[in-house]
Amino acid sequence: MRLDKFLKVSRLIKRRTLAKEVADQGRISINGSQAKASSTVAVGDKLEIRFGQKLVTVEVTSLKETVRKEEAEMLYKIINEEKIEQ
């Protein structure tokens, strides 16, 4: 599954266009390497996403094309959340 679609379906980022912009700015990495919006996400991958002053690390646990809002958090597991000093 494409990175931008996974971020939207999992509701880590609300809109796919926003997920594409964040990826194109270089603020997302998959397993330690820089990711583009079109990068492929697989189960077991670790994503690092920078949201402003926060760095969130999640592990992909499941891939589905569509999920209900209540089930979205089952697609990933948060490993780490930390504030970034700038």
C-alpha cells in the first residue's frame, strides 16, 4: 500500500493530500530511510513522522483498504513519541 494512502486510512494524517505534502517535505522515514508519498508500506515497517515539534514512531501492524474510525488505531502501534528541541 502507498504511504500516503496508509497515513489517511490509519488516520495518522487526516487527508491524503496533506500526507503527500508531509512526505514530499522529507518529514517521514520508513525503516530509517527517507520516504516519498508513493513509497510502499508493508506490515512490520517502522514509520517515523515529524509533526512540528513532535517525532512519532509507529509500527505497521495491519494493512486494509478501508476501515471504520474505531478500527483505524488497530492498523498501527505507537512505539515512541518524543518532543524535538529546535
